[in-house]
Amino acid sequence: MQTTPLDIAPPTPSFRQACQFWLKLGCISFGGPAGQIAIMHQELVEQRRWISEKRFLHALNYCMLLPGPEAQQLATYLGWLLHGTRGGVIAGALFVLPSLFLLIALSWLYIAFGSLPIVAGIFYGIKPAVTAIVIHAAHRIGSRTLKNASLWAIAGAAFVALFALHLPFPLIILSAAVCGYIGGRFLPQHFHAKSSHAKSGASYGAAVIDDTTPSPDHARFSWWKFSRVLFIGFLLWLIPMFGLYAIFGWQHSYTQMAWFFSKAALMTFGGAYAVLPYVMQAAVEQYRWLTPAQMIDGLALGESTPGPLIMVLSFVGFVTAYVQALFGPEQVFLAGAFAAILVSWFTFLPSFIFILAGGPLIESSHHNVHLTPALTAITAAVVGVLVNLALFFVIHVVWPQGLNAQLDYFTAGIALVAAFALFRLKLNVILVLAGSAVLGLLHQFLLA
């Protein structure tokens, strides 16, 4: 990569150069949304100077307001800003595809060979690590969000609503948004939390898309382009949905997965962790697609692969179709792979529509502060939801035979070690999972 003087913008990257970068990003984007956004900032703002700091943060602020994986949406936005619709589609797709292919392979290894001692030992170790990771996520989001009594009350109410009252997740999110909207009018100082991605005045030199660079033609808002994107997006959702209904019927697992994950895609305010309780509630308790143990294992696989954590939903689809042999007993892998792709399609399609339809509007206007109180309240509710999820994991991992059975002391020990590594040593999630897997193998072959 050639360097140019800081006062001169580098040459506009070709579409091929951009594609090569987005593919690289999709293969190395470990570390969750914070790590993925940091990689994009380092590469695109600091080193390549394809976009300025201010424009990068302006795009990020919009993506943070949307349901869905904010890092994937940010990649889509930046790709679209550079090279139009094809740039956005390619950037968003390449951010996901490496993770999808890898997760299909890992899901197959898990479900086909999970009973082998070495595989069983690995998952025995990483399950308590995942429990610690969820607890750490709840703490991280909570410490950033719960700045006053109002937000603590919303988090507590969300926990009680899910744990004790078993209310539907969408109702909890909607109620939090209403509380935030009302609170923003009467207690604005409690509901205008600062972004977790602090704005910076840093400058890394002239950029291809600089602070004062006019928006390109494709990024200028018009009602015709807005309506066209919405119409095409609706068709891209309706045609496969109708096809599944016509071929399999409404009650078939493929059709129900498409319908359910279309709704789940609109519930992911606050990141992938926020939607996991919703998926857990439906996939484990309502549809009975997976067991609680399989759901925890899926989260472990999602944490250990690049790309957005929401890819764990593809694991749900794969395991469901594989176990149910939806294409017959001779085609179980094909059934699982088709389900994983199907789930990914319905999960990520709304993200592309939000960016391609809303991007021009964001380019021509400033951040809408009126949405901030609702988003802040939703994030507070997510903390309570995550605490419920963490408690669910603790019960099913540390007491695998039920609360009336004996505590699994070795599993509890791994969870405590993983928590110490995350909270005190600040170790990377991948390292924590790897170390826990080694402890699981140790138990499997030496102590079991």
C-alpha cells in the first residue's frame, strides 16, 4: 500500500481494491463489534485514509441506532459510500460470508462428531467460558449505560419481566422504548447517554472522502431512490418467503425459521447479545429446535469465528434442519447448510435495506437526537435481559442435571477462571475460549 503526503488525499480506491479489503476484513474481524469497528477505523481512517474521522463517526452513529449488527452495517455503509449499491452489497456480504462458511463447517463437526471424547471435552470446557463471557458482556454494557436510577429501574424491570413474568422479548423492548421516549421529554438529563464510541477531533490527513467532500451522486437523497430500495428489499424478502410457503407449507421448519428470524432481525437493538434471549426463548422453549446445551455451544462457536456474533443464528438453523433431516436421512448436511444460508438471508437482509435506503438521508442530515432517549432505554433493558441470560446459562452449565442435583465443581471452577481472565486480566475472548477448551480436555482425558 503506497503512502501519500498527509495534506494530499490518496487516490480513490478501485472497486477491486475495495473488494480485496472487505474480504480481508471478513476473515480477520474477531473481537466482537468493538474490535471489528476498531479494525475498520485503523485501516480505513488512519492507514488508507479512504474516509475521514468525522465522516466515519457520522456513519457509525447511524448504524448504532439501527437493529442489527452495527459493525456489518458500518462496513455496508462505507462500501456504499465509496462505490454505490454494488459497493455496499459486496462490503456487507464479504463481512458475513467467511464466517458463514466456517460456521457451517463447525456446526457440522459439532453435530456429527460431538459425541467423540475430544469434541465433548472441548465443549465441556468452553460452556462455562461462554457463561463468563455473557456475564462480562452484561457488566460491560451496564457500566457504560446505567448512569442513573431511571436506567437502573428499566434494567431491573426488564430482568423481572423476563425471569419472573416470562413476558415476550419484543414487548420488553417496545416498553423500554416507550419509557425512553417519555423519559426523554420529562427527564432528558437521564436519557441522553453519550455514545460508547466517543467522538474525536483526531485528523490523520486528507482522505478520499473528507469532512468537506460533497456526497457522491448515488448518496444524494431522493424519494424515488428511497422507494425503489424499499420495494426491491420487500420483494427480496417476499419472494423466498412465499416460495418456502408454497413448497413446504406454513408449519414447516424452514418456513417458520424464515418468519421467526425475519422478526429477530428487527429485535437486535443493543447488539447480538440483546437478541439471544429472544432466540433462546423461541428456539428452545417455543419451537424446541434446540436444547439449552446446544444453544450455549452455538454461542461458543459464534464467539470463536470472525464476523458478527449474530451468526450464531445460522448455527440454530443448521442444527435444527440437520437433526430433523428436512431433506431426508441421506441429505442431512445439505439440509443444515440450506437452513444456515436461509437464516442468514432473512437475518441480514434488513440491514442492507436500512443502509441503502437510509444512507442518503443520513448523508444529507445530522444525527436525530430525538431517537437517543429511546435507544438509551432499550440499551438499559438489554442489560436486564443479559443478566437473565447469564443466570440461565449458570443454571444449565453449573447444574447440568438440574438445581436438585449436585453442583459440577470443575465446570464452576472453569467459569470462575474465565471470569477472572476477562474482568481482571482483560484477556481476549478467543484466548479465554482456547484456555477453557484445554481445561475441558484435561478433565475429559485425565479426571473424568
